[in-house]
Amino acid sequence: MSEHSYLIGKFIGLYVEAIYSKSLRYYISRLKNEIYVWRQFCGRVMVYCSICMMQKILVVDNDKDLLEMMEMSLSRLGYDITTLAKGSGFLSIIESIRPDIILLDIFLGDADGRNLCYQMKLHPAYQNIPVILYSAGHISFSTIQKSKADEFIVKPFEIDQLLGKIKELLVI
């Protein structure tokens, strides 16, 4: 058994014991120690796994059903998903969660995703965050280029197509 598997198993075992124990203080102190050991292990061998570093995706769309579907699908694949149902508050949520990639609908009702993307890309702290714009409308290629988006997908799209674009843009 590798050290990696051993540490994961030990951590999960302590967590389960803590849940069913009446002596939570004892298990909490043991869990803290194991978390410290786990952090040391991850730093020592430079392991990039979903437990150590989940990639954050911000999904912005005014269609709540689509938001829910994307959140369920992508979170099952190990991504940390944050959703936003309107354009207002876009830059402030980027500041607070620091996403690794953004999936952004163009027609949001209260904002145009192309304009939001352009404003974000002008900000030096956010300009390197990849953005995938998507829309069901007829969108000219020149407006996508002006927005500085990294990719564009036409709705409706298959989740596999979206996942392929996400993987292309996210470099581990």
C-alpha cells in the first residue's frame, strides 16, 4: 500500500470514528494531527489530487435549470462549483472565490456576458482566468474575439463537449 493510500485510509477512518464517538475532543486532536501529516505529505511529493486542490469553476447563467445540471455534472467529476444566476456581482464573486475557469452565458437578462468577460480581462488580477462563453443565439465571431473570451460553445451542448473545453483550458 502506498503512503498516499495509507494516509487517505487513516484520515477517513479517524473521521468516521470521530462521528460515532462520544469523546470528540480526542478525535478532533487526532484529526488535526493527521491533517498536518497529510499537508506535509502533499507538499513533500507535490501531489496534485482532488483532495489537496480542487479546481474551482464559476458558472454564470440566468437559467436555473441549466445551472443546477452543470453544478451536479461537474461537481461529480471533482470540481468545486460556484453558480451565479445574474451578471450583477460578477467581479465581486471572482474576487471572493478566485475561480480557475469561468463558464459564462452571453444573454443573462441583466447583463451581456461578452461585456462582463471584457471587463474582467481588463483587470490585471483576473486576465489569465480562462472564460468559456456560450449561447443559443446567433453570435458573430468578432464579438467573441472583442470580449477576449478563450472559447465559445453554442447551446445546446453536450456535457462531454464542455468538459473537453474545460480540460483544454485548465492546465494542472
